Amino acid sequence: MTISSFQAFILGMVQGLAEFLPISSSGHLIVVPWLLGWPEHGLSFDVALHVGTLVAVVLAFAGDWWRMLAAAVRGLAAGRPFDDADARLLWLIALASVPGAVAGLLLDKWAETTFRSPVLVACALGGMGLVLWIADRSAANGDARAVSLREALLIGLAQAAAIVPGVSRSGASISMGLFLGHRREEAARFSFLLATPITFGAALVKARHLVVGGDPTVALGMAAAAVFGVLSIRLLLRYVRTRNYEPFVFYRFALAALVFVVALVRQRQLG
């Protein structure tokens, strides 16, 4: 890997923020180096950044995961695995993780090659931005309610679309939650909990590529992703209690437009 410590920190910060804000971390990790003319950061660094965001979401929701796991164990021991609300939530998260896992296994090679075109990322940024804008207008304003079995499956299917860089895992799952009539904060919260198993699975599959000890830039990027990941989770949950997702919609449109303009200018320069 040939990136500098500064570049590693910036990319780690970008990963941490964009993984949980509905703006696509994978899309940013493609277009940011492309726009700035930075070298390829390599698969080992990519895996390290995902490990960093995994640490972030586990730290941010450690209490929730402890309650869910404890409730699930108690339920299994009593022969009533779905009686407790926390236990049911755990099983729903497990179910919702299946579509994303299947999509990752089937389309991983495309995600690392064909899907990495900056222009394709820009199309996904713009298209998903429109979806998020429409979904945000469907957000409920009443009391919070639990996610149902059907809703968990639909949110999981939406998350699977994030195999295409630029779509955004959180953007897709939050949008589906909003379409299903959940409040903005509850849609984001379920999306963040859903991030844990899918991120863990992706990191586990590619763990053999992770090399930290011999390259301090990898550890720096991982740490930055973890720190800014926790900050972005707390920021978004606090923000959407009283505000909507429109700023993220406009940001997606603006970035997509920038990528299109830069791609056009570079094409003309080459021509």
C-alpha cells in the first residue's frame, strides 16, 4: 500500500462518517481518492476500515446487544425464544441480515471490479438520494413501534442493494424503514443494529487480507474509522429526533453532480 498517513486518516474519517450517515461509505472510498488523485489504498486497508466501523457500532450499541443476547439465551432456556421483545429483535436482525449476506457472497467480485466505476457510483448516489427524499416524506411522527417479521425482511432486502457502491447500506435500510411508516430515529436505530452482523460477516470473510502490524497507516485508518463511526452514530440519532434527512439528500445530489462534471472534464482532456 502506498498511501500516506494523512491519506489514511482522511479515508478512515470518511469511512467512519459515511458508513452510518446515509451517504455511502463504499461510494466515498471510491470517489474521494479518484477526485483527489490518490493511489489505490488496497484491500487490506479496506478491510481495516470495516473493522474500525464494526468496533464503532459495537461500542455504540453494546448495551443493546447485551440485552438482546441475554434475553435470547433466557428465552431458549425457557423454551419460549420469541416471548421477550429484546429476544425477538435479535432474531429479526438475524433474519434481516440474510439477504445482504447472500448478495455479498454472490456479487462480491462485481463489487470489487465492475461496480467501482466513479460514474456508476454517481448514478447510485443520485438515484438513492431521490429514494431517500421520497422516503423521508413518508416518515411517521407518532409513537415508536416494533419492527415486524415482514418489515425486517423488507429492510434486509433493501440493505442488500448496498452491494452497489453509492447506494449506502444505511441509506437503503433507513429508507425502507421510513417507507414502512417508522419514525426517523427508529429507522436509523434498526439500521445501525443491522450493521453489526453484516459488517462482522464482511470483515470475517476478508480477514485473511488484513495486515495491521507491519503498516502503521492501516492501524491509523482503522482507529479513525472507529472514532468517527461512533461520532456519526450519535450525531445522526440525535439529529433525526427533530429534523429530516433532506441535508443528506442534497449532499448526495451535489456529490453525484461533481463526479459527473469531473468525469466529463477528464474525458475531454483525454480526447
